[in-house]
Amino acid sequence: MTVLGCSKGRKHTPITSKAQRGFFGAELRRKRLGLKGRTSMSKTELTRHLHEAAGKKLPARKGGGKK
């Protein structure tokens, strides 16, 4: 089953912090340069995630942490 058009049956998880946005941006850059990425996401999926997070006010890091 695909959710929100994600391929390979992965459930879509939105970007929730600036740190994640930076990671996805760096990952997209690696993919565009033809380098091996750290995730198995395609360029299309990475672009979709970044476009959804564009212009949103995000915290620097998601709260929680270790207890």
C-alpha cells in the first residue's frame, strides 16, 4: 500500500525540524551528484519532502531527547 504517493510502500513522514530539513537537503545534493546516499529515498521523494517543508517555521531540533 502506498501512502501519499510514496513508492515502495513506505509511509510518509513529514519533516519536523530544521535539522531534518538540512539532512534531507544534503541527501538530495548527494543523490544529484551521483554519490551514494545515507537513505534509500529517491530524488523525487526527497524533493517532495523538502517542498512540503518549505516556508514552514520549524524548531531547530525536535524536542524529547534521552531521559
